[in-house]
Amino acid sequence: MPIRTSQEDRQLSEPGTKTLHRQTVADNANGRSLPKIGTANHTSPGLNAPENGSGSCHSGKSAGINLDEARQFIRALFGSHDTLVCHPIRDKAWSEHHNLPPARNQPRWADAADDDELTEVLEWAADLNAPATGGSCVFFGVNVRKGHGQHGNAGVARANAHAADFDGNVSVEQALAAINAAGLPEPSIVVMSGGGCHTYWLLADPEEDLETWRFRQRWIAAAVGSDASVKDPNRLLRFPGFWNRKFKYAANPPMAR
């Protein structure tokens, strides 16, 4: 299953903590609590990409890249009025091995509801993800951007989800066990990144207070033992449907899915 969605509707609360309608967990500081987590209004059903290989893939030099899977992920995480950013970045070790200058491609933005623009950006990223054109890893901005050309934390409009990055070849089972042990709800989406996994908790209501979002990100990372650097609103994570082009995987690159 490339993308897993939670079927549970657990209610977690502690004495003196505001109990919310759906999945809730109390923070351990300042009396803050996570907001409603579950199926957001913009989430569409059927997140799982075809398991029989019938999903359309980018052809030619980028064969094997699954753009249908990337689109499914976008539909789950972003609403029809949202702008997202895609940012291919060549692995440093890959550049050094091929005697190439470091490449941090300029990002490109797309409106989630604009199919033509989205396809153009995804196909551009697919060509950069192919080894013959530089072997760039493809990342996306976890949070909604204010518009095209908006950079950095100041360019982030709001958050539709919380996320955790389990690196170091952590399995999905290990990540879910850590999440359960921390008392957090099961994540809405799990992406296998090729070197670990990423978990997402979709918010029923977008979070526009990005300092609160940052606080909760730090708390989640500490609670589950995930990457503590995943806390800034402009954070990038690996795009599912593309190859993980880290040089250490050059002989047999895994796909984020």
C-alpha cells in the first residue's frame, strides 16, 4: 500500500485537557493540545495507488516514476485553493562523484486545482529525477504557500497537516509503534521514503498560527523520536512517486511511495 490512511477514530484526552471531536492528544507543556486530526474537507477517497502497476507512469528517460501517485498525495494533502511548491535538489555526494557542481534547482509552484500546471511541474520534476539529467531528489513544501514565488517561512500561508520524518531505515511498523507508545493517533498518511518513512496527520481545520504549528512539530518529534529538524513552516519532505536519488542508493534506488 503506497499511502496508508487511518481507519481509526480514537479519542485521546487527559484530565483538565480540552477534549476535541475527533482524534486528540494532549501536549505536555503550556496546556496546548493538538487540534482535530482526521479527514479534512479537501481529502478525497481512494488514496492507494494501483498495486498491479496499472497506474500511469512518466515515460521515456524518467520511466518508472509514478505521477499518478504524486497526484493522489497532492489531492490528500492540499485543498482546491492551495498553492504548493516542488523543489528538486541534487544529492551532494552524487554531484561530487560525477564531478558536477552542486545543483539546487529553482523551485516551481503549482495551484493544486490547476491540472495542467500541476502536470507541467510534475513532469519537469520527473525529468530532473532521472539519473541522466542529474539525479535530483524531488521534495515538496509540506505546508501551503501564499502564492507563486513565495519563499521561506514568510511565504507559508497555513498548515493542513502535522508531519514526522523517521529516518535511518525505520520501518513503517517501527514508526507506528513509536507513535502508539507516545499516545498519538494513528497517522492519516504514511509514505515510505526509501530510507525510512514519513507520517502525516491531516487537520480537519487548517492551522494558520504557524508558531503553534511549530511548537506542536517540536513536541511530536520529541515524543516519537523522529527528526527534530522537521519544525519550520517552510520544511521540505520527499515527494512520493519519485526515486530516492541519494548517491548511496545509486545501484538500486528505492521509490518514495
